[in-house]
Amino acid sequence: MTSRITCDVDDGTPVTVVRVAGGLDLTTTRQVYAVLERCLSAQPDALVVDLTGLTVHEPLAVAVFAAAARRAQGWPVVPLVICAPHPHPATSLAASTAVRVVPVRHDCDEAARVADASAVPRMRVRLEPVAAACRRARELVADACARWDLPAAVEPASVVLSELVGNVVRHAGTPMQVTVTLRRPWLHLTVVDGSPAAAEPGRPGEHDEGGRGLLLVRELAARWGSAPAGDGKAVWATLPAN
């Protein structure tokens, strides 16, 4: 018999809550992961996954929550907390790797408090795909580093974010949301645009003037990557916050 599962989303501020109910197995994990990924792409301050109405049919399926939490660590850096008040889901989680990466609480109010307390500071701005967007991105980095007392991070972060924004201006040509996030010991830079085309470093020739932006990002950042985000994508980079 095919399992049925529902995922109701309450995207309140500051914590988004996803209530998962029904039967969890290796088939329905795809639906659950898709909903969690969509919620994470909206970059809430924190995310609580409420498993009050969940029945676990296959214990291995709870790994979907660990996968979502790992996905959130690189981008969009959103704390994820699970509420599992009933013994069956809680036992399955305790026997899996999920508890190593996702805090689990037995009370949903407590889970919301833990998620809220784990929220990280962010600064955001919406930009149009024009040349002046790169200058505005550098200003955002300067403002964020001044607010968070990170003077040494200003120069490398300004270069990286300017290149990420410039990549959107040159190739995607869509409006974008630019976010600077501090989760010590890292500073996270993200640009979400409206193009689903993956961001890939160019292969410029020796005499080519352009095509080196993402190569520069790769050299300056500790990590960087590209991930689907809604109808477009997010390109992110992580630098030391020191």
C-alpha cells in the first residue's frame, strides 16, 4: 500500500514551521525533502520540523532530515530543529545519524525557542542586474563587517560578493537577492537570481579579458557552490569571519 504524507508550512516570523504528517518511507522522503528544500530556499531565520503526526514506516527514511540540515549548512545557513513528541519517530531519529546534525526536542514550543535562539544575523538587499549592483554589493559587505566588527573580512568578502553579483549581471540578467550572513567562524555570502542555469567557472584563454570571476571566487573562498532556489539558483561562498 502506498504511503500518504502531508507537509503543511507555516512561514511565520521569525521561525518557519513545517508539520509533517502521515507515513514516512523511502518513497515519501522525496516529497518531504522537496518541501524542506523549498522552505530553506526562502531563507527563514530558522526552521522547525514538527513530526507530531508522523509514522515512520522505514527507519532509514528519517535520514531525509539529516540531508536537509546538511543542505542548509552551506546555504542558506538556516538552523533546523526537529520536534518529535511521540516515541516512534523519536526512537528512529535516535538510532540514525540525524541526531548528529539536527537538534531534536520532544516539545514543539521548546523546539521553536531553540531554533529562534540559534538564528544567525543577516543583511539583505534586492538588486537589479545593472553595473551599479557590484558597487552596492561592496557597500553591503562594508556595512555588515562594520556592524559585526570584522574589519579584516571587508576586502576579500567585497571582492567575492562583487564577482558573484557581476556574474548575475553578465549572465543571468535577472533581479537578485544578495545576503550576507554571519555564523561564526564563517561569513556567508549569497546571491539568488532568477536563472536556473548552474554557475560554473569559465575557461578563459591566456589573452581573454573576462571569464575569471568564479575562478577568483574559488581561490578566495573557503567553500563555494551553486544550488537550486525556487525558479532560479543560489550561488554562495564562505569566508573566514576574522
